[in-house]
Amino acid sequence: MPKQKHIVSGIQPTGSLNIGTYLGGIRNFIRLQETYADHHFFIFIADFHSITLPIEKKVLRKKTKELAALYLASGLKQENLSLFIQSEIAAHAEMNYLLQCFTYVGELERMTQYKDKSQKASEGIPSSLLTYPVLQAADILLYDAAYVPVGEDQKQHLELTRDIARRINNRYGEFFAVPEPLIPEVGARIMSLTDPVKKMSKSDQNEKSRVNLLDPDNIIRKRIMSAVTDSEPTIRFDPLNKPGLSNLLAMFAALEEVGVETIVSRYEDKDYKTLKEDLTERLIAEIAPIRERYHELVDSEELERIFDEGGKRARTLAERKVAKLKEKIGLGRKRK
Ligand code: AMP
Ligand code: TRP
């Protein structure tokens, strides 16, 4: 019997899930569940990753459930899925340590996300911020992921993961699957509504910069109608000169799952206001049902059960993989 292949991805329980994380992250998983129906999906709440920068205990707990409920509410199917919480599986931390022994400080210092985040750290840089991509590699390699769905910004971390996997394979013989990133083409990068040269981010202090999945309809309307555009009122896709407008077009295209030229030809004779109004309606149609289902799920027994079952399956695999690597390296007593 051919072994079932695995798809692995994590998302951090910080900030507010928004239309960028939805189009670039969550919805991608959902589509992939159809495309890769014969694969098993390990999707987890990356709470270990979230404590690399200070986070309030209450917020962390709340966001952990919120995120999982939003994934499920967005349409993630439970067949072929193990949804779990990273920190509930000790093997992630253990594998993280083992992989650190095969990763160079220079490689980590080159990561653009590290450079960005370490510059912003106010009271010294936690060492976990530097080793963050190693933990990510552990998350992926523990489950021998064939594919890892992520946004553009995670490409570099995936490259590092592949390097670490190959390094260990070269040294100990084929041990890890070398994972491929799966980066969506349309809407891979949704930009901020207030500063469209920056990525829409769930951690941006400015709430106006994004549409959150839990925003009520009137807020969604407000955010889109006041999104920054430009003063030359022609509708064309030109991210360099018209980043705000191009972002709205890209968002629309991603929602409709069509190429951006389809949206451009639909609106080229219309004004910005019409485009914004239609985009608002399209967004509300997408988000409102998700919000409703979310409220049913977030404090439910069903969610508890999903975490328990997902964690159980993931733990079994992860523990086995760590034990095998320790054996290869020569740690502990030889297994009989
Ligand atoms: P993060 O917010 O960094 O935890 O990202 C969660 C997932 O959504 C990752 O796959 C990101 O690459 C993706 N993502 C986050 N923000 C955006 C955005 N503005 N546009 C597209 N994808 C995004
Ligand atoms: N670093 C990822 C992000 O910020 C989240 C993440 C953690 C992840 N571990 C992962 C993504 C493993 C894919 C696979 O988006």
C-alpha cells in the first residue's frame, strides 16, 4: 500500500485574522484539501512560535481557540485533517533542539523576518527569535511533509527547512522528506489598506489597515470605502504606481478565484467608488457565514474533541520521528 503523503502548516495565534491571512493562508488550505484529497493534513496552532515576542497569557489562550475555530468556520474539512496545538506536543521542542545542532547561526542571521523583527525588539532580542525558523523546520520535518502551504513571506524559511533536511539526509542517509512550499498565485500578498506598499498584517497596530474575519459588516464597509488609493481615477492593475487600487483589484480577483485581468476588464469603465462598493459586498458575502459558524464553534465541546483527536494522531507520529532521529545520532541507549 503506498504511504499517504502529508501536508503540514501552522499559523500563529497572534493578532487578528484578516482577509490577507484568509486569502493567502486559510483558504489555500481549504482548496488544497480538495486538490490533495488523498493526503493527510497536519494543521496546527503555532503557539510556541508566538511566545518569541512578549504576549499576554489571556490573549494567547483566547487566540489559540479563536484561530482554530476560524479555520474550521472557513470550511476546513475534518476528513484527512489533524488540527492540533503545537505546544501540546513536546516532540516539537525536542526536534527543534536536535535541528539546531545542524543549523548555522549565519543562516539564521540572514533570514529577512529575523532582521525585521529583531530591529523592532525593544528589550533585547530573545534568542528564540533567531532560532524561530529551526522550530518551523522541526514542525515540518517531524511529519515528513511533502508540501507546506504558506504565503510568499515564508519562502525563505522553507528554503532553510529544505537545507536542514538535506544536510541530515547527507549525513545519516535518507531520513527526512524534503518538503515543497505551495505558494498561491492569486492574492499571495494582500497589502495594507492604509499603506498599500506594506503587507496587510494581523499585527499592525492600525485596525484600519485590514479587514478582520470577525469584523461586523459595517466595519468591513468602512475599511474598504476608506482604503487608500490614488488621485488618477483610471482602473488598471499597476502595483508600482497604483499600489492601493491594485491591491483592491488583487483582493477581488482572489475572492472570485479569477485572474486580476478579469476584474480589470469588468471595472475599467467604472469609477473607484463602484469598485469599492462591489468589493465590499463580495467581502461581506464571504465573511458573514464564517463569522456565524465561528460563534457556534469557539467555545464548543466539538472544538475540544477536534484538538484532542488531532493532537493524538500528530503526537504518535512526531514522537516516533524524534525517537528515530535520536537513534541515528546516537543519543541515549541503543534501542533493542
Ligand atoms: P502569519 O500572519 O504570518 O501567521 O501568516 C499566516 C499565513 O497567511 C501565512 O501563510 C502567511 O504567509 C499568510 N499571510 C499573512 N498575511 C498575508 C497577506 N497580507 N497576504 C497574503 N498572505 C498572507
Ligand atoms: N512561521 C509561520 C508564519 O509566521 C508559521 C509557521 C510555524 C509555519 N510553523 C510552521 C508555517 C510550519 C508552515 C509550516 O506564518
